[in-house]
Amino acid sequence: MKVISAIIATTLMLMAQAAVAQSNYQIRNGDILRVEVIEDPSLNRSVLVSPDGRISMPLTGAIKASGKSIEDIQRELASGLAASFAARPNVFVAVERLAERRAVTPQVPTPDPTIEIFVMGEVGKPGKVTLDPGANVLQAFAEMGGFTRFAASSRVQLRRPSADGSENLVTLDYKAIEAGLSNAGMTVLTEGDIIVVPQRRLFE
């Protein structure tokens, strides 16, 4: 009998120490708590703090746990169980396992949006050109490195592919644009546009 009493006393002491160590912790949804009722071991169990922040025990029903301390839970469970015992039971609660915490993914700055067009033919820098959204034909001319000496700058083609597979073609006269005789240079470009500068003909 003395051995059993010593074991109970040791258990109470260890559980009390564990409770003190966790006394500042506030319960969160998803935590798993270990509940020990010294007077009735059949009530001992692990309980999950549900998404609504509650735990459920026999003889007490559901009680709010989320946001409360270990000591708060112990008191509420002891009060809820008191009616089923001759004297107020000794209830000890400990955090058995913490809820999984989702790792915080660092936010990667979103690059500024751009559009890509393609320049072909008699230009200084043929190939892909990256522009800001809303860029116009004149801005594209500035980015493509000018014309070669063989360029037919009065017959520049702006080709715009359509969703149905067809192609819209507009002829641009750079000389007229440069002289202010045409406003085609203000044409806004869109993703996938193709500018083709053909080779001038003999005597052109």
C-alpha cells in the first residue's frame, strides 16, 4: 500500500511539474492534450482541440479550450467532473503534441509585367524585344537599334497574329511617322506582335 501511495505521489509531482512548465502556453486549435484523472484512470485519454477550439471529455461534454492556459483547462475539467465524484477530482492536463504549424513561405516580389514582340529583317538588333505594357511602335523602333542601310523603312510591316490563326497586317511608313505626317507610330503593341523591315528594292 505504501508503494502504491509513493507511486501516486510521484506521478502527481511529475504531472504538476509538467503543468507548471506549460502554464504560460495558450492552447491552439489542432493541439493534442493529455488528460489524467487520478481518481478514475478510465477517464485518462488524449483529446484533440477541434477546429472550433473545443475538447470533449466523458461526464463533462465539450468545453472551450483554444486560447486558454493549461491551468484554466484543469480547473474547468475538475469542476465539470466534480458532480460525478464524492470529492473534487485531481485533474492534470499537459500538451501531448502541438498542432502542426504551416511554414511561412517568403513572398517573392512579383516582377513587373512586360510584353514580348519580335523584330525581323533589316534592323540593327533583330530578335525578341521586351517592352513595357502600353509601349508603342516608336518605342519599339528605338529598342531595335535602328535600320540597316538596306531597309525599306517606308514599308515596315506590323503583323499581329489572331486567335483564329489568321494575321492582321499594317504597313508603317517610318519616314512619314518621323516627319509627323502619320500617327501610326503611336500604335500600341501587344504580346506576340511581329515587326518586319523588308529589304529595299533597287532604286527605292
